[in-house]
Amino acid sequence: MDTNKIKAIIQMFEESQISKLDLQDGDLKLSLEKNVEVVYENIKKEITIEEKTIEEKEPIGNAVTSPLVGTYYSASDATSKPFVQVGDQVKMGDTLCIIEAMKVMNELKAPQDGTVLNIHIENGQTVEFGQTLITIG
Amino acid sequence: MFEQVRDALVESLNLEGDAIALTSSLKEDLGIDSLAAVELSLDLETEFDVEITDEELASLVSVEDIVKLIESKK
Amino acid sequence: MIKKILIANRGEIAVRIIRTAKEMNIETVAVYSTADKKALHVQLADESVCIGSPLAKDSYLNMFSIIQAACQTGCDAIHPGFGFLSENAEFARLVQECGLIFIGPNYKIIEKLGNKNVAREMMIAAGVPVIPGSKDIITDIEKGKEDAKKLGYPIMVKASNGGGGRGMRVVENENEFETMFRQAKSEAKACFGDDDVYIEKLIRNPKHIEVQVVGDQFGNVIHLFERDCSFQRRNQKMIEEAPCFKLDKTIRENMLNDAIKACQATGYDSVGTIEFLLDQSGAYYFMEMNTRIQVEHPITEMITGVDLIKLQIKIASHNKINLKQSDIQQKGYAIECRINAEDIEKDFAPQPGRIDFMHIPGGRGIRIDSAMYNGCEISPYYDSMILKLIAYGDTRLECIKKMRRALGELIIDGVTTNTKFHYYTLHSKEFIEGLYDTSFCENFIKELKDNGTLI
């Protein structure tokens, strides 16, 4: 069976609602699987508002969350370089950012060694307790 | 006075006016149990501005007793 | 005028405050702990900020988190509700120092009235009758015994900075003094972080009557009549009524006037409550002043038609009370049953869990204040009160019958509640007669236990 046919079959399978397909043609065995988004009628109006920040696919790695309500600063002051950027290597205890609360500057330390996979927040933005700031993997 | 007492009974216990006679017994004829009796005494106290003690309430058997009791307090 | 309020509370009182703020076109910011992520007050407010982990000390008692949240969301006022930080003078001062309005009395007044002993002295100076007792804080056991002997047993050992029935012990006679004294001190330390205690005469089985008062920042003071909160279990109120049924007219007049006097003496400038104890002889004594809105305030709102939270907010925005005492008319009767998630057959142990299904009663004269909804969680971290059922009727009896009907209609599945207990109470003779005192509730529970209804 030539490759375009296989591509066509896969493409057709992709668009279909079926979640599993096994195909045998001569010595070629093709088995395809995907999870189908089960759509159901939401009968009860769930009185919960959607999460404000859309839940992006969590990159593997641990989330460093804010221990305080306050304002996030990526650098020690306006003029200096940010403490970390995506891709940086950090060691446990390195300063990742500052959370300013009640006029007090609190340095947030890296809880583990690793690489900065993602920074979910911009300099100067306000944060709430438990909000994910940086992911380290 | 009987009319006033009867109206109070109708109002308080949702009874039929003409089912109430001077001689009707509270328990048997009008089906007033101890709880309803307490509630009735409260209504009578507010309606006629009198005090009815527990003993007096317990001694009431017929509608006539109520009328006599209230008249004695007026 | 206040434009944006942060509500430093949760549960039904937060929802209740948010509702009035919305009616006044004031923006609302809710704060919540991670356990309250899906709470109703968070969903109803215009904005919300997570302020900490579930334990109250890390979230709803975390002053800095709350004030920071208020500043960064641009609020101009904080409403503390009741409990939590509502009577914390330090918090009120900090709020003011950060340029925000604390919706409540001036922090100096909170400080003064928060200390039961200082409050007593102010009342004595104002000519308001107080419970006979020793003025100073007792530190030495022997001295305490001496004072107690002078007063004559039974006496009460009470936390100076306590309230809500905590940090207090009854002492029947001298040889009980030491153990009870130590217990009261340790409970006061645990609950209020302050183990100062004083002693006063025990008033045997009094009625607990409190007067709703309102003062503004211009010296005007009015009262909104009294509430009868005698139905208590271990000093925790369960059912409250307004007005107090069969309260002698002259005693009532004097009590209301004394409440005004107390308010004027302290320069009280917000919504508050003066609590009195009324003994069998008809004498009453000042017990304490609550410098906050109270759980049972709705029953006063029902008989006077006044929105107390709106009044609180207006006063905090430096407005005069536009109501004269003659404007406050009292009509009809109101009763409130506190529905708690507790198991009456397990000594009222709290029952956290998830509400699978809930039906709320309605109809003329029924008001429900609650933050519960179908499918919501009741967390073990906070108070077990989940719903306030309030009935209003033209006469007290009509009000009782209405409450019985509403209790019968109330369904809360998935969590055990004390609804059944309220239903029994509203059918008991003593309750209907309305002359019960603060000992009735516990005797009634014992009675129910004895005749097998509550195993």
C-alpha cells in the first residue's frame, strides 16, 4: 500500500469521531487510536466561572507559586537585568524574582536546581497567593 | 364575650365558626391537643390582654370555661 | 463616597455584604483561601484575590495579605464582617494607616471596648449598670480567691479580651477556684492570644438581651430595638428573636436608653450591639459591647425595615445618619434559626462535606442568608454555620408557624445539619411561651436525649 493512501486513511481517521481503527491489508497492519473529546450537554448550569488564566498545557517541571499577595518584579530594580530568563540554569536558593508586599521586597528563592522552563508573568504585574510564576524542570 | 372567644378560636385554630358552641369540649369536639392549647392561650393573652397561667390553661375543658376565665380577668 | 470595598470575610456574611454593596453601585473585591476557591462570595464579587492557604491564620486572619490585596485592586475601604479581624484594633489601625477606610468604629474605640475590663469601667462612668465584679485583672490566685469571697459565689472567670462564649469558666465555690481559673486563662490564651482574666458575679440563668445601636461620626446615636438571644448552647447562639417577647415595658425603655447612653459615652461611631443580662428579678447588667455587625442582625432588619450594612457603609463614608429615633418603627416579629453542619446525635460535632442537593424554602416573610449552593463543599477549616433561616410574621405565633413550615421545607443532602433540632424546639411549650432563659437550650437537649429522640 503506497504512503499517500496511508496518509489519506490517517487524515480521514483524524477528522472522524471514532477513537480506534485497526486495518489489515496484506502484510500491512495499521492501528490508529486517539481520545475523542466526549461532548455532553451541560444540563446543570455550573455556577463556576472559567479559570481566569487559560490553563496552558503544564510544561513538565515544578511550578514556583507566589507565597504572597503583592507585585511581581523580575529584577532588583528598574535598571538592572532580570534575575532569570527562560532557559537559564538555576541552583537551589538562587533568587528568581521579587514579590513586593506592603512596601517590603521579598526575594523568592529557587526551591530546586534546574532550568527555567517558563515565566508566566510580566514585570510589575500584581499576583495573588498561590499563583504560578515560574516553572523549573 | 362568647363571640369574641369564638372568633379567637376560629382565627387561631382555623376552626369553623358555627362548629363552636359554648358547651363544645376543647379536646373531644374541637380536637385541641396540648400544643394547640398553648398556642391558643398565647392568642387569647394577646387578644384580651390577660395573663393565663399553666394551671388555668390545664383546667379549661369547654369553650364556656374560656369565656368565664377571661371574664374573671377583665 | 466609597467606590470599591474589599470584603475581608467569607461565607454568608461576605455574600450579604456584597449584595448590599452591589445595590449601592459599589464595586466589590472578595478575598479567599485556597480552600474557598469555588465559594459563592468569590463568584459574586466583581473581583477576587487569593490571600493564603486554608488555615484562617494564613488567610482570613492574615492582615498584610488582606491589606495588600485591597491596595493592589484599588479599593478605598475594607469591610471586616463579623468574627475574624472584625474586632481587631490593630487591623483597623493598619487599614487606616494605609489610607483605606475601615467600615466599623474608630480603632481606638475597638481597642477600648475590646477589653472587657476597660469597657466595664466606661459603662460604670456612664451610669450603665454592670455585673458586680472586680475591676482589675487577676494575676494572683490568692488575691482572686479573696475578691471572689467578697463577691459571693458563684462567680465567673472571664477573659478580658475574649467574647463569643470563649475563655470563661463558672466557679461554684472556693475549692473549684484554682482549676477553673487556670482553664479560663489557657482557653483565653488559645483563643485570643491574651490570657488576662477578671472575675465577676455569676448571674444564674439570665435572659440574654442585646440592643442594636448605630452611631455616626457626628455624635448622632440611635437604637433599633432589642433582640432576645437567650437560646444558646455552650454560650453559642442558635436561635434569636426580635423583639424580646413579653419584656416588661419599663425595663425595655430603660435598657434602650442605657444602650444609647453607653454608645454616647464611648463616642461609638458605627453599627454595634450592646449585650445585657436580664436576671429573674428584672434587674439587667451590661455584659459586653460588640463593635461589629452581628450574625443575627437580619432579624432587626426585618422588624425595622432598615438595611444595617448600607447604614454601616454610609456612616463609614462620613455621612450623617439620616434617620431620627422617631423614624425607626418596629413592626411584627422575626426569628432566626442558625442552620449548622453539625450532628445533633454526636454532641453537635461539625460535619464538613459536600452538599449533593439543596432546596431552599421561600414564600412571604422568609429570608435566607447563605453562601451554600448545590454541589458546594463545606470545608473543615471554618465555622460550621452554613445557612441562616429567618422568618417574619405579624405576631410571634405566626412567625413560629412560618418558621416551622420553612424548616420542614428545607432540604440539605450530603451533610448532616441541626435542622431537625430547630424543628423540635419550635414545637416545645417553653419556646412557644417565649419566657425561656439561657439555660433552656441545654436542658431541652438533655430532655430530647432522655426520651430517646436524640440518641
